[in-house]
Amino acid sequence: MAPRRAAPGGTGARALRDVLGRYATGVTVVTCAGGPHHAPAGVTVNSFTSVSLAPPLILWCLALSSRSRSAFTTAEYFAVNVLAADQRPLAARFTAPGDRFRDLVTRPGPHGEPLLPGTAALLCCRRHDVVPAGDHLLILGTVEHHARTASRTLLFADGGYHEGPAPMPRADQLAGGGGQAR
């Protein structure tokens, strides 16, 4: 089989976005409880990654133009809700204008951050740092609580949503550890 050659990427922001869109990412909704001057806030995010296991740090990106910028830069705690494959409507809901929590049943996290129902995974974090970077803010969080389910994840690539693979067994299940959640 002949090797594949990359097509020219073009120029401009749209062309760059198309090239970056070839990389599949998970889809999350990041939420915070707000505060004295803020209602609960939530945004759909696919620019999310792990940074470190020791200490447990994650990072996500928030546009400087986001209406939720003030809420997330002042909230001490936030939750990263990793969406399950059947949660496309939640991804769309948290990109739309208006009250994103209206008629949505959530439960409070350890510090009051809204936790969404039916997600594939969840990370509850304390804000570690906020770093300006171009037209976004990099928000780093220290993971204080995390959980996962057996749900397939929602992925985003090439401008559309896709279903992720079935989750792998946990290491303790592979090693014959009984599979009991701790």
C-alpha cells in the first residue's frame, strides 16, 4: 500500500481549525456553583487534558469571550463532567445562550458544583491556576474526587460527534482484584 500524503492545509483560521479538527477529543461540560455574584455556570469543552498524576492536575481552556469567564475565574471549585455517548443534547445545551440549567436536574458536588446526571466520568477539582494564552484562558485544576462509569464516551472530530469505544476494564479487574469500587 502506498503511503498517504497529507493534503495542503490551506491558510487562515478556518483552515487551521479544520486541521486541528482531525484530532478526536472527548466532550465535557465544565460546571461551577457560581458565587455571590454568579448563578451556576456551565460550558461545553473539548479542550481538556490531564497534566499530572502527582499531583493530580487537569487543564481545560475557556475562551476569553465566554459569558461564563467571570464565574470560572472566581469560583474556587469546578466539576468536569465527561459526557456519555448519548448526551449530545447536553453538549448542545451548554453551548447555547440562556439559562443552561433551566429544568435540568443536577446534584451538588462536594463544594456545591453542579454534577450532571448520566455522565461517563466525573472530576471534581479545586482551581489551581488560571493562565492567559492567546484568545483563551488555561484553567488548571487539582483533582480532589473522581469517578467513572461503564458508559461509552462522546467524542468530537471533523466537526461532528461520534461514539467512543467501550471502556477498558480497570487495572484491578485485570489483575483479578475482584472489581469492587473503592
